[in-house]
Amino acid sequence: MAEAPTAEKTRKPIVPFLRIPDDPAEKPYLLGSRCKDCGATYLGKRMACSKCFSTQPMDEIKLSDRGELHVFSIVHQSAPGVPTPYVAAIVDLPEGVSVRCNIEGVEPDPKNLKFGMPVELVTNKIRTDREGNDVIAFSFKPA
Amino acid sequence: MRDVAIIGVGMIKFGRYPEKTVPELAAQAALLALKDAGADMKDIELLTSGNLYQSNAMVGQRILQIIGQTGIPVVNVSNACATGSTAFREAYMAVASGAYDVAMAIGSEQMGKMGLLGGGGTGGDPAYSTEGVLGSGLMPAVFGMAGVEHMRKYGTTMEQFAKVSVKNHKHSMHNPYSQYQVEVGLEDVLNARVVAWPNTLYMCCPTGDGAAAAIVCSMEKAKQFTSKPIKVSASVLTSDPWTQRDLTMPDINTLTRNAAKEAYEKSGVGPEDLDLIELHDCFATAELLHYENLGICGEGEAGRMIDEGQTYIGGKIPVNASGGLLSKGHPLGATGVANICEVVWHLRGEAGGRQVEDAKVGLAHVIGLGSACTIHVLEKV
């Protein structure tokens, strides 16, 4: 039985740890896992804790949508289809986990990037996949 | 574990050889090492072959099919950029354990144009590729960010990183095995196009083809082959231990420090005793970080070390007298054996115009992202 896909059903996250709520009024968020035994925090789901080796099911946590810029690089040469130059970065989230992302909303020049600057999560559609779904990615921009 | 010596080494000039096959490149290096050792294939009891891009294609066996099908055990090894040095370590361990008396390690690579950007696809719908969308996991950005972290912690400047390229290119002028033998000035390096800030074109190692080989032997048997055996005083391999950001931002420092500590303990040699170091300068930023990781200077002092020229040939501790990966090139599987060849030549007094005076103890370091770190301490006996 065929069903016309609703807007929510055709939005797919680029990575599994980016959660897109079914309710479009709710913002997408990053999913984390926290080890019950040692507190180490990871992006997405984990089979085990690579810090303390615990195989206890982890606590799933909704990660903050704000973080701090730890480090960056300005990338001028990339795989085909990637517009350059762009800012590749590592953002530290308050839950004790870091995420790899682009920094948007700023000219890609080291002068514009301050270590520790507050940044916030944004999401956008970047591509359409083979089945016609919108692929949603995330980035961070100066807060 | 008994003492092991290197009795023969050989490498080909790194460059581009599209008309040759990988086993042919490797065989050339192997024949040079055998000649250097005064040995032939009947002496070799085990072969370890390090090669990445053809890791599923039995490169080791195909080398023997060119130079000698003796039916010996062959292990094909891969460990990212530490492939060659891991192959060397496996040969070393086989002899140190007493199971074999003589073993050969050969590292080889033919990279075409793919280089460090290529290899490993999304394995599915390319719409889900994260490269350039969720930051970058490729080597130029990874090492760019590692350098930026050093800038953040210590105020290291782009100029200081660029000086690494100036030094290594100067050193390469005396290394006939180097892919590039071109001097570059600081302004040339700074004005070259940026690949991933702060690394410009001359601060990134070139891709290319190459091969290197080393033959190890029990120390007692070594005298049958050579009057200049070089002792392997430490052979260490580490992987990346859990650190806070490692899964997102590869930590090139902790596993190197762990390997260095173990190598210094095992060899009884300290960083102050080293006469030369061949370290993994895949990008100029990496070299300065490794000065501190290997303990040749204090935390945050690497910038000052390069400013003061302490790591030039003739300086306090020559680093990358060969010209490093920045000049020599980085045929992935070959590098880890090539820097062992280089240290051996200096310890034997055979390094020609780039010879480090009176070299007695050297260190060879490689790091492969993902991650693996090898450190070898070699000594003149």
C-alpha cells in the first residue's frame, strides 16, 4: 500500500547521532552516550566503553546545542564537490565530548576564529539521497 | 629476547614510477639490501612486506616471485603510515624471539595521484559522505588542527612551522634518495598556496612511489655478514589510548609519548643521548609537536628550538637529516623502513654529504593515523 511521504519522513540525518525529531517544531539535536561506570561520554550509541571497557548499556543523553571552539583549520583543497575554502573545526560540548564540524557564518580566515569562542548548532539540508530523501547535516556558527 | 642487528639496508630514490609494478619497486630495494648485507635469498628465513594500497594483493609473495621463491613464511603488513616500520618490527620480533635467525622487511608503495586524500569511500550512498560537511577527517586538516592546538597552547606561529620545511628541504640537497632536492626560503613556504591552514604546499609531504628494505639478524650471527652491525636497542609499537578528544580529533601526541617512554626505558638511552632523529614530518606542523613528544625539548619549547636552528645538521640534535617526508616524499608503506635505512647509514658513517658527525645512537619514529606509533632506537656497536 503506497503512502505519500510527509516532510518529516523524508528528512534523514547525515550521521546517526544527529537526531531529527518527528515533530518539526522540535529542533534537531546531537545524541550522546555516557558510560554508567566511568562517565566517559561519546557521540552516538556505543557497544562498550573504550575507556573502562564496561559493557553496561549506556545512558543516552541529549547533547547541548552550544559549545566552544577548541581548534580549527582552514581547508583549501578537498574531495570533489566540497566548496573551499571552509573552516573545519573541533567543538567541545559541555557534556565532555567533542564534535567534528564546519564553522559557518564566518569568513574562513584565522583572524575571525577565536579559541574558546561560543558556537551554536545549526542544521540544514545539504543533499538529496538516492531515494529522494533530504539529507540533513549540522554545523556550528558563532553564537 | 636476544639482541638483533641490522645487517643490510637498501632503498630506491622516491619519485614516480608509473611504468613499474609495486613488486618491481620492492624487489629493487630488496636486492640492494641483500647486496649490502652480502647475503642472498637462501639466507632469508622470513619476509614481512609492508604495503597499503595493495594490501589485499599479496605483495610479499609477488616480490619473492621476482627475487627468490624459497617458500619461506611471508606476512603482509598494514598499519597506515606505520606500515613499513611495523613490518620491520615483525621481522625484528621474529629474530629477537629466537624463532628465526635472519629476516627481511620490505616497505613499498605506488600511490599514483591518490595520495593522502584518497582511499576509503563512503561504502554506500555518497549523499551521506561527511568529508567537508562535518569538518574534515583527512590528513591535511587533521595535522592542520594538531598544529593549531599547539598555537593555542603555546602561541606557536605559522612562521615557526614553516621553518621546518626550510630546514628539511635544505637537508634534502645531500640526499640522492629524496624525491625533491630543492631549497626553499621562508617566504617561498609562507607564500605557497594553503592546503589546510597553517600548512601550505611546501609544508605537506608529496605523494609518490618508493621502496626500502632492511635485513635483521641475530647479533651473534651478524658478524658473518657485516663488520658494521647496527643494534636494534628498542622496537616499540603503540596504538592510541583513550583520551578525551581522540575519537573526534586524532590525538597524535599521547601514543607517541607512550612509545617514546617505552623506547627510552627498553634501550637505556635518553633523548639527550640521541645523535640524530628521523621523525614523521608528514606535515610541518607534526614535526614541532614531536620534538616535545619525543622529549628533546620541554613543553612548548619546540618553536624556540626551530627558531634557534637546533635541529639542523650540525645543531644540537639533527632532526630529519634525510630531508624528512617533506622532501623525500611519503610512499606510505616504504617510509617506515626508509627512515631506518637513513639512521643506519649515519651510524655506519655512510651518509655522505648529510652525515651527522660521529653518530652513535639514532631514533626512527613513525605515526600512522588511526593510530599506530613505532619508535626504533638504533645503536652502533
